Amino acid sequence: MGVFKALAHPTRLAILSWLKDPESFPPQDQPAASVGVCLKHIQARADVSQSTASQFMAVLQRAGLVTCTRIGQWSYYRRNEEVIASLRASFDLAV
Amino acid sequence: MGVFKALAHPTRLAILSWLKDPESFPPQDQPAASVGVCLKHIQARADVSQSTASQFMAVLQRAGLVTCTRIGQWSYYRRNEEVIASLRASFDLAV
DNA sequence: TCGGTAAATTGCGATACTGCGATATAGTCG
DNA sequence: CGACTATATCGCAGTATCGCAATTTACCGA
């Protein structure tokens, strides 16, 4: 269960929580609710450099917690609710 | 929420899971069900050195996930079910 | 094709974690 | 007290993580 490692960083945990409400981010070309939130907006709210934001999302993605959809030059991230739901289910077993 | 950091290590996560069934450990002076499991038994099952086992339990203890009761020369560790239950409750908020 | 933007990747110093042996502390029993 | 056991702490080397600037890759519009 390497998921906890991805959740261990407070900023990554916060990002995952922010993505529950994609509409709270600034407007963007694609609808945040369906396709996800643009990296730039995540970076801005997390107040980290572009490379750090990209790496944070890569870790969350490798853990399966988010998915990435690239449209044009933008990467949109959204929660993988299926994986998170199964994580919640297996939480009792592991913890 | 530094708890996830404590759960990030696979062995620590396993130990916490093992402590759900304290009776599965070898017999000891004190009843495992009520007071907890002796460090020696945890160390043996985790197959790590004494110092590593002690440090693992210190991390879990600092995170509030387990409590330690010292009786004589033995340290008995048991799950802090209250904290774990509230963790489970706040899991939905954070994740 | 060129200049600009978005994002991923690379390389780096700093810091933290890992696991262990060695040592220190604390308790037990004669 | 002295030998022994159990546990905690210290110090260390190896490894991983952190966060960034710089670079590279990818896409767009003119």
C-alpha cells in the first residue's frame, strides 16, 4: 500500500483535498468538473515552483490517486474517485 | 496530518495491522489483549533489529497510533483505537 | 518556420529517513 | 552489589525525498 507514502506530504494531501472542488479554481479553457484542473492553478494555490507542482502531481498519479488528461498544451488533473473509494474500503483492513 | 507519514512505511503499517490481533503473538507475562504486545514479539515478527523495532514503535507512538505501557522491564504496545477511529473519521475529510 | 506558453524532465544541494551496531538506561533476580 | 534481560537512545553510512533553477519536450498561433 504505497498510497500512504503519496499522502504523507502535507501539500500533496492538500492538493488531493482541493481537487474535491474543482470549480473553486479560476476559470480555464476546459470545464474543471469533468476534465480536471490545470496544473498552473494547482501550482498557484500550492505556492510552489512549476517543477515542484509537476512532480507532486506525478507522485499522486503514480499512486493512482489522480488521473491526467492532456488537452493541447495543458494538463488537467482530477481525482480518481474509483481508486480513492477502494482505498477507503481497504483502509479498514490496513489500519 | 502527520499520521500518513507514520503509515507510509510498509513494516509500520503491518505492525499496526498485526496489533489488531494481539493474541496471535506468543504468550507473555501480561495479557496482550488488555495491556498490549511486548516489543520483543513485534521485533521477532517484523524481523528487524531491536533498535529498529524500538524506533518503529516510537514513530507510531509519536503519531498517536499506539500507546506504550511499561511494566517491569517490558514495554507493551497496543493500538490507540480512539485515535485510529478519529483518523478513520477524518480520512474522508482529508482524502 | 518562428516565438511564445505549458508542462515534464534533469541535475543539484539540502534535508530526512532507514536500519544497524554500540552504548546507555532501567528493571529483575540472587 | 553484580550479572542478566529488555528497551531506549546515539552515531553512523547509505539511501531517498524535497524544492528549485535550468533545460527539454510538446503544443499553439501567426
